[in-house]
Amino acid sequence: MVRKPKLPSVSQKEATILSVLLADPSREMYGLQILDESQGLLKRGTLYVTLQRMEEKKVLESKQEPRSRPEVGIPRRVYSITGLGALAFAQYKETHSRLSDLISVGATVAAS
Amino acid sequence: MHSFNDLENRWNRVRDHVVKRLDPAISVFENKLRGSEEVTSLLLSQNDWYGRDRNSGRVASFVSCICLLVLNVVAIPFKGYAPHNIFGRFLVTSVIPRTQIKQAVEWAEITSARIKKPPGSLLLGITDFFFSKKTVALTFKPLIADWQAEYFEALEEKRYCKARWVSVRYYWAFAKACGLSKFVGFFKTLGLK
């Protein structure tokens, strides 16, 4: 029997980031773009710590933006989703929908 | 009764004394203005500095110019109406002080570019001390890079209040990220993720 590889667990915040990145998986995004597209679900103070944690879990990968000419300031970092990230997000969604089904069943049972 | 020569000698002594006192003051203000212009252009040619107009800079330069004017006016009788510096020459060639003030304002506007390090540069130095290289590279550098990008975007649009507001928000975000990083680090040392 072939055992499935264990996927990393994903928190709600991480799932939000993954969903933003999965909107266009080929696109690389800056932290600020992820923040803008999360529609207020993410905050600046927690975003970067979460991104680091996700990178350590290997659900994301990042690299420094290439610069063609010298500019003022530190070069920004661009993030993209990995295959493992997509799988982890799919698992999160599945678990989430199963849980919400169970809760709704429980609620109807309790009501009756 | 003092003779005419005595009076002349006395007057010369007084004049030398005053000129000796005034010259350094004039050169301080002149060097301040010239120096700020040179330093500005030098630093702006480097990539990790930027220049921006600030009202406080304009006011400071204007005050310097006014001080220079006043000193020159005071210096005129003691220098035989031939002051040695630019403002002095202007004072001699044109009598109306308003022209001088206009010149001073123009000069103040030229030298009003304040040079600063981009926001977050100091904080990044502090995090280097308190956090690991990895945390700095993956958490704080991207945060500060986005801060600088958003800040400069606001400056380009000449929205100075927005730029300040961006800085306030990022200072708060930075503080939160510091706290959170330490918190996460603590749980990591306990073996929890």
C-alpha cells in the first residue's frame, strides 16, 4: 500500500494567502500585492511572519526581485505558490467543507 | 583732546575687532548653505539616499539666508562698503533689501532638499542585532522593502501626508512583526509549530 505523503497543515491566514496566489498560479506577487488582494483579511504586521512560516513549510517560494537599474531602497521579495502549497490548500478546502457539512448536519439535528 | 590720528587708530582697532568677530559668523552661514548644497548633490548621487522637499528645510535655509543678510548689513560699515561674499556684493550693487530677500528665498528653495536615509534603514540595523539572519531576510527585509516602495510611491505623487501615514502604519506593523517573531521563535524552541 502506497502511503500518501503528509501534507503540511495550513491555518486560515495561510489559506487566505494561498487562495490569493492560486488565483493566478503563474504570477509572482509582492507582499503588498497579496495584502491588497486579500480584501482586508490580512494585516501588515502578521503577513510577513506568516509568509516566512509558509516558506519554511515549503508551501511557498520566494526570491528577490531582479533589478535592471539601481534604485533607492531594499529590493522587494516576490512570492509564488509551490505544488505542495496547492495540494495543502486543496486539503484545507476539503477539510473545511467537510467540517461545515458536519456542523450544518449537527445544527439541523439539534433543531429537530 | 584726541588728535585726528588717534581717533582714526581707535576706529581701525574697533573695525578690526568687529570684522574679526563677524567673519567667522558669516563664513559659518555661507559654508552651511554651500555645504548643504554640495552634500545634497553628493549624497543624492548615491543610491541609498534620497532627497525630498520639506518645509522645515526650507524654513531653516531661509533663516540661514536672513542671518547672512543681517550679518552683511552689520558688516558693511566696518568693511568700507566692500563686503567680500556673494550677499555682501548683492547688497552693495542693489540697495533694495526686498531683492535680497527674493534671492535668499530662491537660494533657500535650492538648498531645501533634505537628504535622508529611506525609512526603516535604522530599524533594519536594529533587527540585525536581535534576530537571526534568516528572520531578517525573510520577514523584516520584505516588510521594509514594501514599506519603502509604498512610501516612495506616495512621495512621487507628492502626497506627503500619505507618506507619513504609510510610515506610521509600517512602524506599527514592524513592532507587531517583532513581537510575533519572538513569540513564534519561543514556540519553535519548545518544539511546537
